[in-house]
Amino acid sequence: VDLRAAIAQTLRDSTHTLIVCHVAPDGDCLGAGLALAAALGRVQKPATVASTDGVPPSLAFLPGVDRVITELPEGEPAPVVVTIECPSPDRTGRFAPALGTARTVIAIDHHEDHVPYANLTDWDPSAAAVGEQVAEVIERLGVEIDRPIALSLLTAVVTDTGVFRYTNTTPHTLRLAADLMERGATVHEIVRMVYEEQRASTLRLQGHVLSGLQLHCGGAVAVGLVTRDMLAESRAGPEETSGIAAILRTLAGVRLALLFEERDETVRVSIRSRDGARADRVARALGGGGHPAAAGAEVAGDVGQVLERALGLAVHELKEAQRDS
Ligand SMILES: [Mn+2]
């Protein structure tokens, strides 16, 4: 039996479904989660989207964000819980207890490092976005995709492919995007809302970080550093660092880009890679995870120590990539 048909049937049989995004949610998980909730609403099946870290301002245009919950509700637990790209239960943040009280847990994920924990697992690392997988579940629900659902799904696809620039973009991705545009969503409005409504503080912070750019390994490794002072001087929040690692990767000759963000007791490391180097291998060695081209980790210690350790791993990864090719 078709797995996604079984998932659709389970959702149709559920009196209430809790759809849980991962911590620090992105356009893919929120878009996919909101699209699934909207689709269930169309067939009179109540569904709630949950996100420990709420909704980032750049995604506030997504239909239904006003109903996203950030705390586990009291009362009757949801009989069915769907996790959206959570490779392990802890990625659900404060909603992890809901997995224990649910009758059925469904995991939909495209992350390489997924460790099975659900009753039904739709795991497809070849999917460009989890939104591609959710689009197929919605199709099996028999729901006509309308403009709000299309906008959410297209946001998932657009953001996880870096606007169709990353290697994960396939003909299937573009066909789905075309279908969603025929349902009334546009790529332009998403690009405008997500990437072209930036704050001055974000650009100032990028300026600080880029002016301190370091190159290692003959220019194959780019390193950026976000100190607490830089955040204060730019009047930027810690969430405004997203996108800097991707900028570092655009440099000619760079195969691994590493961004280090000074936090209270830890250092947040964001890793981007290309041309055969694997960001996820470096991230896993640091105790984190992610995709081959984009990964990250939160590492205890001061920034100098963490930088030295990560650079050692980056050198090792360049050798590994050489051997793989
Ligand atoms: Mn994703």
C-alpha cells in the first residue's frame, strides 16, 4: 500500500491533528506545515500547527500564521501528531511530550540524518523540500490546492532551493512550482517577502562580518565571525545572521563556508558547502547535523576553541571529498 495514501487515511480518520515544526523553523517546515493544516481544514479535519520558536517575521505573510501555537496546549492530547522535518524527537522542542501521548506519530522529513521514531515515516532525502512530500500527501487527501495552500507549498520549495539555485532543484521541483503558480501563488511575492524586505541592521551586520572575512586552505575555506559586539553595534538580533554563511559560499574557490556566532555558553556554527565537500559531515563531527550542502551545530566552548576545532574538521573534510571524487 502507498505510504502517503496510508498517511492521508490516518489524517482523515483523526479527530484532531497536531502538526509540529522543528525548532528555529524555516520556510520549508512552516510552509509545509501550514499547507497541510489548511488542506485538513478543507475536509473539516481540525489541525493545529505548533512551533516552539514561533514564526520568523520574514514568514509572517504565510496564510494561517496567526493560529500557530508555541506552547503545548492543556487538555485532551492530539491523537495524531505529524512532525515536519524533525530528524529526531528533540527537534520538536517543547512539543516533544505530544509524541508520547499521541496514538499515531507521523514523521515527514527529507533530512539525511533522520533516525526513525514515528509509527509512519515518510523519509525522502532526495526531496528538495519537505513541501514536495507534503504536496503529495495533500493530493492523496483529495483536496484541491487553492491559493493559500499553493502559497505555503511554493514558499517551502522556493526557500529550500535558494530560489531554485541549489543542486537539490530537480525537474520535479520545477513542475510542482509551475503547478502551484497555476493555483495562484507567485515566486515573485515570496522572493519579495522573504529576501527583499531586509532591515538596515541585517545589512550592517553582514558588512561587519564580511569585512572580517578570513580565508584558509588556499581559499577553499571561508570563515566569518559574529561577535556579541558586532550584534550590538549593528543593533541586530541573533536571528539576523541567517544568510551570511550562504554569502560566504559565493566566493570564487570556496568549497566550505563556516560562520561562527558567539552565544552565551556556546558557539553556533553554520556550514555551507559545494563542489563535493560535505557540510553535514563537518556538522556531525561537531555534534550537529543537516544536509550535504547546508548544516550546522551548536558547540560548547569559546569561539577561538570552536573555530580551531572546526577548521581542523574542514581540512579533513576537503581531503575526504578529494577521496570521494
Ligand atoms: Mn527542508
